[in-house]
Amino acid sequence: MNSESILLIEDDPSGRELGLFNLKKAGFRVDAVADGSAGIERFDPARHDLVITDVKMPGVSGLEVLERVKERSPDTPVIVITAFGDVELAVQAMKAGAADFIGKPFNRDHLLLAVQKALEGRRLRREVRELRIRASGVARPIIYRSAAMAKLLETAERVAASEATVLIRGESGTGKELLARHIHVHSGRAEGPFVELNCAAVPAELLESELFGHEKGAFTGAIRARLGKFRRAVGGTIFLDEMAELPLALQSKLLRVLQERVVDVVGGDTPVEVDVRVIAATNQDLAQRMADGQFREDLYYRLNVVELIVPPLRERPEDVEPLVEHFVERLAEGRELTAPSALLEGLRGREWRGNVRELRNICERLVILAKGSELSSEDLPQTGSGTAAGRGAGPGAGPGSGAGSGAGSGSGPADDPLDEWPALPPDGLSLIELERRVIERVLAAQSGNVSQAARYLGVPRHILTYRMEKYGIRRPGT
């Protein structure tokens, strides 16, 4: 039996019954309706692989059905049925994107040949599309076993078929960027660019240029024109992470982009049209930020057309085991390592304040310290936050080293942390290198949580993210 599903729209009862009989006999799943209005209402891009519609129908015509189907799902082929002599309508339908047309009265062989040709074309287009997406490197695997994640991804894929703006909420390290990528690769924009911007990682004075671009000479240092993230994302998706950190002055400009689909280039004379889908993410409470006057209410509702909430790892312990298997396989570099059930049980019961990012860091630690072919519970960090996860955990790495460091436990630094440092080297040292190493150690101790690391270091978050970009520092696990 064929797995494909077909929507048949035919107002003539005898023609509808004949088509239904022949298609079902050929093994297809078929939904049959009697008019164009019912067909548009019944059509589901996630269910129907092909639409067959009569052209001449009272009310909503087949050409209108074709247009509406193509608006919702450009990849779904549509075959139109035309009466003898309606050549002009058939040509019009083909120009509008119909996959084929068949004349009335149609015979079984002609019908099935047109159906098979249209479905084969769709399969080939999808294969080519998947190859292009895979080659682009945009797609990332989402590893899960829980019903909560299955439901979230099912909703995300339904949303992907639309052009709606999406707001993703969730704690740091839950995988908001992965979900944004998942939406992109399941959308009609999958072959277009996927452009990311962490709104907290760029100094406020540079953020407008980073978003919207600038003309040469627009400001001191603008020695050449810059497109900006929005114009680089034309035809695709832009993912704005840490959206709550966007300064108020830029929030109104982003609202204009969402409403009018144009950007005002810094130093430019005229707005530039942009065809971009926006996905935003935050780990903060935007309702509270609105109440505090730090986030525009109109922008919130414009972004929040569809809201997706990624559950924290502690609420989906079923996902720990497949995630451990995935991370260990990637990190073991060919070694055959297994995780005993006692270790997995212990991991499922942890608090996971750093979520999946923290789990990845702990897996890295376990792999590095594994003596044989089995991971050991003895190598787990002593605290629940996975502080000494792999990166930079060597001696002399700076403040916060070791599993029991103050950074990892969430406590503040000692009264005078310099008392704990070794003597200064007689030949001098690089302050820049020292700063870089301190930032790396604190990030590792805080499981990659930039906000917690900034609080520990006593600096604003945007200052820390600027330093990270300046020194090329990546969060552990990214």
C-alpha cells in the first residue's frame, strides 16, 4: 500500500466516486470533498502529499484552490481536472504552478500516471532539498526520548510550514538555538540562509550596524559598507538569541522591520526591503521586563505570534540517557565507552541548572577521565552543577579551578582571591592572556552560563560577551 495521502476535490458526484475508487484501489489514502471551499479547509500540508482538483466548480474555483495550496505549501503538487475544450484554463493552471492536468472524462491509467509523475517529482525535489540542507551545515540533531520534547518538535514542525514569527523561551542550555534551526530546516526557507545573532554578545553602540548594516563613511571607522544580519538572511531565517538584552532604542527599529519588512541602513537614505523570517529566543521573563519598562509591549506581541517553551532537562530525565550516549560517542574519538546503569541513574537525578550544556560538559569530563571501557561515577563532579567539566581544568588555570570551586557552587569569590594565587612570575606575564584564561575558567565552572559568569566576575553581561568575542572564546559545549 502507498503511504502517500491525496486530497481529491470534485463537485461532480460520479467523477468524485470514480476518482476515489481508482485511487484507493491503487493503494493511496484519499480524502474526497465536493467543493473548493471545503477543499481549502480540509487541506493539511502535513498530511496531504498531493491535491487533485476540478477547475470549474461553483464558488471557489480550482484555480483559487491551486493558489491557496501553493501559498500554504509550495512543495505540494496540484493536478487540475479540466473538461474537454478548456485548454485555456489548463494553460492558466500550469502557469500558476500546477504539476499536471488531466481531461474529463479521465481514465484510470491516465489518472494514475499523472499522480505517480507528480509524486515522484515531489520526492526528487525533497531529496535534492535535503542534500542541500545537509551540505549547508545548518541542521543539527535534537536528541530526545521524552514525550515533552516529541510534542514540542511536532508543534515546531507545524509552525515551520507557516511564515509566523516565533518566540522560543527556555532556560540557558536547553537547546533554543537547535529548535530554531529545526524550524528553519522544516520550513519553505530551508534552502535560504540561517543567520544567528546573540543580542547580548555585541556592544550596544555596534548592535544597530550589526543588525541593519551601514554605508561606507556612516560613522568613524566605517571604512566600507556592511550588509548587516538582516540583509544577509534575505530569503531565509534570522535567529535573534538573548532578545531580552536588545536596547530599548533598537526595539522600536526592530518593530518597524517586523511590521513593514524594511530595514533602515545606518547612513543610508532609503529603507531596504528584506524578506526574512524572524525567530527570537530568551531565557528571561519578558513579562517582568515589560513591567520594569525594559521591553516594549508592542514588540513582545509582534514577536510572540507563536511561543514555544523548551522544558528544562530536570523535567525530562528520560532524555538524559540518549543524550549521554550521543555525547560520549562524539567525544570518545573512536574509543568504545559505555555508561553503566548506576551512573545513568545518578545523572537522571541531578538538578541540571546548566541543562543540556552542563550534561555535555560532564560527559566530556567522564570521557577524559575514563580509565577503561566504562565510564565511572567516581569521576563525576562533587557538586550538582558539573563545575569541572573538561575544559581548562588543569592546575594553575586561574580562579575557580577544580570541581569544588566557588564559581561552580554559585558562591562569590573569596575576600581576597589573590591570596590564593601563586607568586607573580619574575619574567612578567600577559594581562590579555590572563584575562582570557580567567574568563574561560569561570565559563567552564558555570557550565557555559554567561549570565552567571558575568555575575561571578562582577561585570555587566554585555561586557563579558564583548570580551568573549574579542578573544574568540566559545562557551563550553558550543
